[in-house]
Amino acid sequence: MAAPAFILNYLPLQITLVSIKKAKLPPFLGSTLRGAIGQALIKEKLVYNFLFNNKSLSQGQQDIPNPYLLDLPDTNKFEFEPSEELIFKILLLGEASEYTQAMINALKEKEIGLGAARYPFILKQVKHEIDQRIIWKDGSFYEEAVCSTFLPYRALPNVKRAILRTRTPLRIRRNGQLLTEIDFVTIIRNITNRLMSLTSRYGGWVDEIEVQRIQDLASQVEIVHRDFELKDLTRYSNRLGEKVDFSGLMGSIEVQGDLTPFVPWLFAAQTLHLGRNTTFGMGKIEVEFI
């Protein structure tokens, strides 16, 4: 196999929370979980600024990615009985893994209030999602389990067709406007630019010549079928003190052509998500190769 065109380390944390009493959470857990994690970290200024506040600290530059994302459970379960578990993933990207213990310390310090009613949950355990090693449990932190892994660089020969499906709403903006249709060129530009932004800021490497090559090739790929609809969502922003639009595309796109050069990037997109607000769990995709 040819040398990889990108290198990025990440730490996949599986977080288990336990409900203290009966809870009914909002229909999209990403905003709820991100808000609760942010509140837990707010007193840890160094950690909060590194994980949550990069855009503000970069003089308002556009598209400054934060070095983590939420990976939400594939379930429509929003009601929890006492002692019932809520399990989700946090991916710490690049240098963000250095803040693992500080983040866990903040989460375990007290009850975590979820939803507008602040239903109480407590941290039960943190596990390395791939290695299956316990990182924190019963008050003990196991530093040797904090081991970042490489973002897989997967290649497949002779791929002629692919189907991409969204698992959480996909938000991509162009000229300030939310797109209501996406094409293959947009998808490839989004994941390649995302990888370049992340690696340049948090460690890693991307072959920019290869990026330019596959961005050019993307226009030769034919769209066989696409079916997207805009899912209307809002979330409450504590910073703004009001509800903000959180709508995104749900659906699928099927493409055909010589797709072999794009396979590693599409595999990467399944881990890193696409579009905006990935820190809320948005833009999770699944790809089938034919």
C-alpha cells in the first residue's frame, strides 16, 4: 500500500453516565451533553480554552476547529430510569489527549445536570473505546490506558460505487448560507480541509499535493442518486441566551466512478464527521463501498 496521505492521532473515550433519578432528555443529545461537559470544565480555564474556546482565542477567525467531537449513540432513547446508563463517545484529537485526566477530574467532581431540568447523572467509568482498557473507574485513574491511536488510513482496490448516509444532521455552510443539497465535490473538500485544519493546529500531517489532486478528481465522480431533507432543530445557547438554529441534512447520496482514490478520506470522514458543529455530534456519516 502507498504511504498514507494523512496522519492524525486521536483518543476515543467511551463515557458511561448513570442517571440518579428518572430523566427525560431533549431529542438531540449532542447539545445537552456538550453543554454539560462545558459547564463541568468552565472552572478549568486552560482545559476549557483548549477544547472549547479556540475560535474566541483566535481573534474570531472562521472555521477554527475544536480538537474533539462527540459520537452519539445510535438510539432514539431519551428517557432514563434511576440507575440506567447513558453511554456515548468523546474523541480527543491530536494534542487534546493531554487533557484527558483534567477532563475526567472535572466530570467526576459532582453530579452532571442534563437537559433544561438539569436531571442529575454521575460519571460511572471512562474506557478506551478501541483498546477496551479502563481509563477511570471507582475513583481510580489508569494513566497507562491513555494511549492515542492513529486515524486509520484504509485503502480498497477497484471501488466503483459508494453510498454515503448521514446518521446525525449534517451542517455545511457556503457564503454564510446552510446548504440544502450537497454533492461529492463538497464532501471531499470538507473532509480534506477538515484534516488540514486539525493537523496544522493540533499535530499530524496531510499531503497537500494529494489533497489538491483528489479535490480536482472529485468533479469527475457522477451522482447516481441523492435524497436529503432538512431536519429542523434548535438548541439553546447559554452564551447568547437564546435559541439558535441547529438544522441539518438527513439522507443519502450515491455516487459512481473511479472512487478508489477517495476511499481513505471517506473512511476518515466516518471517524471525524463532516461539516459544522461536530463537537455536538453533528455530521456523523456511514459509507458503503461497492
